[in-house]
Amino acid sequence: MDEDFRRRLIQGALNLVLGLVATWLATYITNKILGEPEQAKLAE
């Protein structure tokens, strides 16, 4: 593999993983501060 291609592939994978971790962490902290969200009730 080309060095530049491998670098871009690793960078893209790392961006994806770090983005997922950041999203999960933000949701976790928000739920700890504000409490778990209530489930939406279906129309009866």
C-alpha cells in the first residue's frame, strides 16, 4: 500500500472511532446531569 493511502485510511478510522466515543461520552454526561430521558408514549 502507498504510505499516503495508509495514513489517510488510519486517520479516517481513528476519526470515526473518536467521533463515536465523543458522542457516547456527551450522551452519558448529559444523562448523568439531567437524568435518563423518558420513553415516548405511543398514541393509543
